[in-house]
Amino acid sequence: MKENPDNEVVYFYLGFTHGGLGQYDEALNAYTNAIKYGKDNKELLPDVYFYRAGIYSAQRRYTESISDYTSAISYDKKMTGIL
């Protein structure tokens, strides 16, 4: 991360790792950075929103979760089959 601190892919996998470890606040921070730095990465954004929605859901933050699931679908209509 030191060489490329604004790499959205790194933040995505960092969020995925933190989420898997139950470190939800860290996961949310990483996913939010992935969105911030990857706003033009239309291939990655559906997955970032999808996984961040799952973290919000795990925290019982359902309004944010629904918003992120909606964003995921807006980037990739195939997400409707997953949800």
C-alpha cells in the first residue's frame, strides 16, 4: 500500500480480509476507500458495494445495507440473481 496508496483493488481485498476476521469497522473503512479510489472501475464497484452491504447487514445497519445492494445492482444488473 505504501507504493500505491490509492489502489482500489488493494482496498477491496483488505475489506474482504477484515470482514472475514469479523473486523467490521476496518472492513467498512477499506471498502469505502475502494469506492473512493475506484469510482471509475465499473467492474469492481458492484462487488465492493455487495460486500460492504453484507458488512452493514452483519452490523444490523439495514438502511445502509439496502442502499449498497441497490448500488451494486445499478452497476451490474446480474446482481439481482444473487440477491
